Amino acid sequence: MTLMGIDLPLEAIRRQIASGVDILVHLGRMRDKSRKLLEITEVCGFENGEIQTHPLYQWKEKNGLVKAGELLHCEKLERAGMKL
């Protein structure tokens, strides 16, 4: 939507997205028409023109939602008073 309204370079828009989003939650429709949480991914930053992500949880067909990694950037949670 940003590309339609303002003439900004794509890299600047990607950099803004990377700095403004911390966690992505991917919901999807399964073969049986149900919706499931398929992936939770941490947005780690912006490098080499690409948004860097780190998967935290991923949906596996046999096991359901399984842990794929640890949260790398905990600073905002700690500032909010959460203890990890």
C-alpha cells in the first residue's frame, strides 16, 4: 500500500517494516478446511536489503505446533516488566 501512495525506495519501506514489527503470526487453512496457527516468527532486523527472520514455532503435520527456536531479542519484553 505504501508503494501506491508515496514514492519511497523499496529498501526504505522494508527497513521501516523490520523496525516496526517484532513478531509475525501465520494462520493458514488446512486441507480439512480448518484454520491453524502454522508459524510464529521473530523479525530480527534488516540486512543486505532483506528483512531477517527467525522461526520460533512451526506447524508439523504429525506433531502439531513445535518449538523451532528461542526468542533472540527480549529487550522489549524485559522493559515491559516480563522476566524470561
